[in-house]
Amino acid sequence: MQGVGSRRGVCYRCAMPTAKFPPQPPARRQGRQSPDSGTDTLQPARLREFQSIGFLLGALVSRISARSDVELARWNITGVQFGVCRMIHAGLGRTAAELCRCYGYDSGAMARILRSLEQKGLVRRERVADDQRQARLRLTEAGEHLLGETVPCMESLFAIYVSEFSSTELQHFRLDLERIYCGVTGTEPVIPAGRRRE
């Protein structure tokens, strides 16, 4: 994924010091056509010939990241910044170090992301009472307000991507993604792999 400030068509040098965000709702989509469908996309038959899981995962990440940036441009944030805000809100990224571990980013890249979010007035740091060297990350009121507007937008987008899945297929797909994540990060699955689909 590209770093903050390098997305095309959006200037991230402008700070957002207030909680004023555009009120317009996400644009309605017709049917279940993917927003990324088009003639520049490899067809499924060609992808099967390639038979590379790594390529498919990389291509999905790249396309989803680019589309997320387009959807979130009206709020002047990127998909990466949105994800960081969600992790902080969920309590899964209380410190910069925790966010680095979750995303696999180095400390310099994460510092730039957090600096941009702080400049926009979406994130703040709070010193830990018993250890002034550590700082806990918190969303500001503006950050909470931003998530209230952007989460429904992004959930609608991803609902289109998985609209052909049944609820059972979607549950299995999520579990398989968790297994891949555990394999990449070297962590233990919450549920043993052999019992995933019981």
C-alpha cells in the first residue's frame, strides 16, 4: 500500500482542524455490479490459468485500497488512515507499536500516518499516568464523528464485493482469511484449523 500523502487526486497537506465533514451520503449503486468492474480487469478464466494465491491476494489488496481511497476522498482521508482510526476505536491499536504489529508497518511509516491524523484533528495522544514515556492513542470527538459517517460507507462498499457469497460461505471465507493471517504473522489461530468448519 502507498504511504500517506501519495494518493492520486487528493491533497493531504491540508489539515482539518475542525469536526466539519461533508454531509452527503454515499452514492447509491445500481444492482450488484462491482465498482471496480471494467475492461482493465483480468477475467476469472485467465486468473485460474495463473494459479497464484499470492497474486490474487496482492491484487485484491491493491484494488480494494485504491477504491477505498476514492470512496473516502470526500472526508479527506485514505483507506489506511480509516483503518488506523477503526483499530484505535476498537482498542486494538492503543499505541503506535501495537498498530505497527497489526499492519506490519515500520515505525517511521506509522509515525507519518499518525502525524497526519493528528494534524487533521482526528487522533490525540494521552500520556500514561504511571509511565510518562508511553502515550495511549485516542480518537478525538471529530474522529468519532468521522467514523460514524465513514463506517456505513465502507460497509456498503464491501457488501457489494461479497454479495455473491451466502452467509455460510462468507463465514468460512472469514475464517480462512484468519488462518492465512495467522500463517503470515506466525500467530496461533483462536480455533484449531481442523475444527474451523465444524
